[in-house]
Amino acid sequence: MRVWSVFAPRPAKCHCACAVRFFLLLKRLLLTTRSNRMSDESLNRNFAPYAADDGEDYMNEAQLAHFRSILEAARKTMMEDIDRTVHAMQDEATVFADPNDRASQESDIALELRNRDRERRLIKKVDEALTRIHEGEYGYCDNCGVEIGLRRLEARPTATLCIDCKTLDEIRERQMGK
Ligand SMILES: [Zn+2]
């Protein structure tokens, strides 16, 4: 039983509970690593950068279609992640009836909820970007109206500000924070 003791610090009451805990831990690790990878900068991880021809119009149909695919694929992945997390949490809620198990489970749930909250905010940003594509505003700075640029959008498909406005914003934020 030495193997199990890594996952269950207290002496195992029954092998069955240990096996379940081990399985759930494994499942959680998979879930956490998966959702941790999803961020503003990783939305495009499965897409090759758009190859623009010389003199091509900024935000033409092909470019918009490229960013729409990135955003829609990211949205789908995140929704599936959230579904999986909810199911995993439901599984655990029914498994752990022991108060000691519940205590550690509650901190785990808090972590899951934080991850989900982060993901939900990112989904909101993705949805807003899709709306901007639909309304023909995608790719232009919200603040000054200049082109955000393919390279910046490629790195951060949900960007709403050009790099200059974003930098100013961050400086202002830092000053307010002091
Ligand atoms: Zn700007």
C-alpha cells in the first residue's frame, strides 16, 4: 500500500476509497493542466498565423474568417473544459462523505471555481471579439481607432486596444495602483 500513501496521507481506511481518490486526483491534474494553458495568449494555439499577401486589405473577409475560426475554436474548447470540471466536481461530491475528505475537497473546489471564473471571463472576451467581427469593428483600436495589426491580434485575438493605447493604459493602471 505504499503507492497509495502518496495520495492519501492518513492511513487508508479502505483500499476502495484510496483507489477512488487516486483516480480523482489524476482526473483533476489533467483538468487543471488543461485549463491553465488557456489564456488570452494561447487562444490561437492550434492555428498557423495568417499569411497576408502584399497589399492585401486590412480585415478583409479572409482575415476576419481566420480570426473567427480561432475565437470559435477557443470558445468551444473552454466550454468543454467547464462542462468537464462541473462533472468532475459532481462525481467528487457524491464520493466523499467522510468529513476529513470533505475538508480537503472544499479547498480543491475553491481552486476549481477560481479556474472556472477565469475561464468564464475569457469566454466573455471571446464573445465580445466575435461580436466585433460581426459588427465590422474587429481589429481597430477601441480608443484611438487605428489598426491593431495582424501580429498583435495573432498573439492576442481578443485585443481591443492598439499597443500604444494598451501601454498607456497599463502605465495609468500602475500609477493608480500606487
Ligand atoms: Zn489606440
